[in-house]
Amino acid sequence: MLARRIIPCLDVSEGRVVKGVKFVQLRDAGDPVELAAFYDREGADELTFLDITASAQKRYIIIDIVRKVAEKVFIPFTVGGGISDTDMIKEILKSGADKVSINTAAIKEPELIKKASEKFGSQCIVVAIDAKKNSGKPSWEVYVNGGRTPTGVDAVEWAKKAEGLGAGEILLTSMDKDGTKEGYDIELTKAISSSVKIPVIASGGAGTMEHVYEALTRGAADAALLASCLHYGDFRIKELKDFLTRKGIPVRL
């Protein structure tokens, strides 16, 4: 079994790391460059940087912060937010990112996934899916523009389409669970993981180390994204990896 990855997430707005609940009620969590360096030292396997208001504000990603973060970390580094074409992807990769995460633009122009994976390699193209459960149904709808806009697109079908177009990875966020610390949406995570062959990163809801274990086992995720519980010191990455090792989950120590 491949080692499961622990990935801190830096949601950045106005140049600061923020964290909210269900994509709203944002509060400050620190400086992105300092936090990136801290998580690199702490033993994170990768780092994800998301400029969460870039798409909604129709502006360019904060490229200077991307460069500063890239200078501080020695682990794979994913950048997302407002990425709309291959020229932007090229600039972000040149600025030091190892992967890019696309969401809103991929829904608007699915062929962007194909173009990007052919030009840069599927290994660095992550398709982010923000999904909310449909009331009374075992299905989820994809949202874009930082969770502001429903699309009518089914999350499972979109994940399969993204894989077919060349995505190398799915970053799956449950909008219902985001920031709640009540645990990942295992049903959603399992539905996506069992529908695609590419790695799935579970995101949204981590509050305890047991929650991460459940996402990696019952949810069949390949990696776990964490924000609030790490930013506010509920536990540390080494504690989490030790816990997962005792539970029989392979991780990079």
C-alpha cells in the first residue's frame, strides 16, 4: 500500500491565511509564508495554497506570495485560485509550485484539463471539486467561485469526466463539513474514490486524528487535507502520523 499523505491547506484571502465554517465566517489564521515554513519543518508531505477569493473577484492569483512560499518549502506545493488558462499555469509552475489546482475554470471549460495535462503532464494537474449534498438524495452538486455558485453538475460524474480529460488528482472538499471539525464526509469521499483510479484528497471537516483515519480507511482517500485543526493547534503532524502508524496506515515518517 502506498504511503498516505498529510497535506496542510493554506486558504489565503487578502494575503492572509483564513479559515471559516462551510466557506463563510472567515477568521485570521496567520501569515502564509510563515505557516508554510512551519508545516515544512513539521513533516507535512505536501502543502496546498488556495487563493480562495481570486475566482469570485475575477482577479489574478497572488503570485508574489506564491514565490515567497516556494522559497521556504522543500515539499511538493500545490497552488490554486483563479487559474483560467495554460499561461497562468505556466507562470505559477515557474514561480515554484509543483502542481496547480483548477476548479471554476475547469467547469466552465473542461478542455482546459486536457490542454493543461498534455502541456505540463497530468501529475501536476489537480482538479478541485467543492461539493454540497443534495437534500434528501445520495448525490452531491458541484459549486464554483469559492463555493458561491451552484452548477447543477453531479460531483461523481464530474470526477469521472475530469479523470478522463487528464486530471492527475482530485481535491475533494465537502462544503457541508468544511470547518465544522465534525469529520470528513465519508459517504462523499467513498463515492468519488470508488469511481476514479486517480488519487483523491479528502478535505473538509477534520477535527480529530480519528477523523483522518476514517477518511483514509472508510473513505478510501489517498491523502487528507487539514486546516483548522493544524492552524489552531488541536494536534500536530507528528502526533497524527504516529497515531496513523499505530493504526496500521502507512505514512512517511
